[in-house]
Amino acid sequence: MATYKTRGVCSSIIEFEVEEGILHSVRFENGCDGNLEAIGRLVEGMRVVDVIEKLNGIQCQGNTSCPDQLAKALQEYLAGI
């Protein structure tokens, strides 16, 4: 399980698992429960690179959003492999 500390959004932490390039078990701590649960369900089983492409740059508060923070978390995860 990977953990990412978010910046500039309502959620404070994103947890997720990656197996063979596929995203699983995305969970946001704090934030808009329904929307964040929906994001987790929608990206379940997707390729990490596809999730990054779809969510990167979405704005909500300022220049980021919870989906954008997930994309950043995944980018950081890939950079650390």
C-alpha cells in the first residue's frame, strides 16, 4: 500500500496499491466522501499511466484537485520504482 500526502485540497491522504502497472484499492482520507469514493471505483483496475493521463491537471481549488493529486501521487510512485 502506497500513501501520498496531498497538497492544497480537502483530502489529506491518498492510499493505493499498484500491481503490474494496474491501480487498485484507491482510498482518500477526508474530503468529499461520495465524489472520492466514485473516483476510487472508476479508476479501479485501470492502468496507472491511463489514470495519470485522464486526471492530471483537473482543477478545483486553485491549481489542483483531488483527482489531480491522485495523478501526482501516481507520477511520484512511478518515479520511485
